[in-house]
Amino acid sequence: MRSYHVYGVGNALVDMDYEVSPQDLTDMNIDKGVMTLVEEDHQTRIMAHLGGHHCKKSAGGSAANSVIAVAQFGGKGFYSCKVADDDLGHFYLEDLKANGVDTNAHDTREAGHTGRCLVMVTPDADRTMATHLGITGGLSKHELVEDKLRDADYVYIEGYLVTSDSARESAIHARQLAEQAGVKTALSLSDPNMVRFFKDGLDAMIGDSVDLLFANEDEAMGMAGADTLDDAIAYLKTRCREFAVTLGPKGALVWDGAKLIEIAPTPVKAIDTVGAGDMFAGAFLYGLTQGWDHARAGALASKASAYLVTSYGPRISAAQAKALLNGA
């Protein structure tokens, strides 16, 4: 039995959640519904504009949210990341620890700024993100803990790493280490903008194939260069052994390597879709690492992500996760 169910590799970003209006986004000249990388001074100006808005802070980053979800359901997670020697870096590591996730040693943290992601939620429950990577843009092979990686059921890599040369190289190296050790590989495409602007880098991160790929409908179609979901599904079968494509309120489609499984949606009134895909991936990975079949894992993932969007923020509590698990 391996020591970890999921070993995640991703950005360390302190999520700062705001409720905003569409006019706020227009006034700040920010594209709605996607993640945009911004320079620190630009992010500072956005924060000044949002100064009168309530802000909720948590340790985030896409893969971190998924690994925390695994831990909340009762699994064991490890997260490789990079934070600076600043207050936000200290907050981030403490939050990981409080959520039961192990991480690489940060005994000698570099000077600089820990990454921040401003998550702006509009009344239609859509999320728009303005991210300054800070020191996490320098994530490298140095942050990988190879013996821990080899002792996991899955290595899970977030597609956001594609934007940094060193982070992309670390993701590729993590996948290669996993392949050599017989550890299953999983990757999330993360965001339509990652597919739109960094498709070649994502192809390099996937390599010949990964065991499991996560995408939403837009990401899947963009990666495939397809006009229909059917064409996107046909393409994904050539790039991975299994996949899950989330369809928002329409549920999800899961390919288990032999058949396509329709995952029913869980009808809810969405308030905030931040972290929904991350929660789906975390719950799905938890189920698979417990020996569940893909249909059962998908059902839990659908319920968990639906529950998540009924409140603000990228995660639920451990007690809420246990309650969902008891009903799975």
C-alpha cells in the first residue's frame, strides 16, 4: 500500500475571493469568466478598486484545491509547491497543514512575493481570475520530492503550470518520474485560456499519453480544435487512457477506457463556481484510489462539485465532505 493517494504538483496561490458586478469587471478592463495572468502592479490596482469589497482568503491553486479535497474525504495527499518568505507564504503552508496535506520542505524560503489569485464572482455565479504568480512562477524540479512522488497512487498536475518554463519542465519531469515508477498520471487542462494560448506546452506536459485527463467542455473542444463535443471526445481518446469532461449543470462524461459513462448532474442554485472543477477532480481521484468504479467516483464528484457551488469559496469543510461521502 502506497503512502499517498494523490501527489499534486501545482501553483501555490493565496485565493482572495470577492463578490463583484459585471460593471466592476468592465471598469477594470478584465475579461470575464477566464483566468488572466497580470503583473503585480496591475493586481495591486485591481485590489485598490476592490478595496470596499469583502475578501475571503484561503490557500489555493487548482491542484492544491483538489488535493485538499482528497484529504477532506479521508485520503492522504501531498502537494509540491513554492512560496516566498512572506506573510502569505506562512499563511499558505499553515493552511495546507491544517487541511491534512503534506508538502515539500520550505526550510529556506526565498525572498519575494507568494502568488495571489484574485477571484471575482459575479451574480451569475461565474468566476473571473486575475493571477500574479509571484515566486510560484519559479516552481522547478527542486520542489519535487521524488521518494514521496513514487509512493503515491496518482500524480496530479495542473495545466496552469504551462505558463512558466521552469514549472512546465517540473510538470513534465514529474510525469516522467511517475511513469518510471508505475504511478498513474493525471492532468487537468485547468482553463480555456491555457488551451487557447499554451496548447503546445500542454501537449508537452501530456507527452504520449496520461492515465487520466480532466477538462471542461470548452477546454476539451479547444484542445481538440473541434466544433462538437463528440469530435472532442474522439480526440481525447487519442491523448489519454481515461478522461472526465465536466459539462456544468448538464453533469459530466467519463471515459473509463472502454465505455463512455454519463454522470448525472446534481441540480442546485449556483452562487459561486470557483473551484468546482477542482472539487470534481479531487472527489473523482479519491473515489478511484479507494477502488471505486468510474460511475461511482463520478457520482461523488458531481455531488461534491454541485454542493461546492452553493456557497462562496473554493472548498467545503471536512465535515461536509464526510456527510457527502456517507451518502455516496
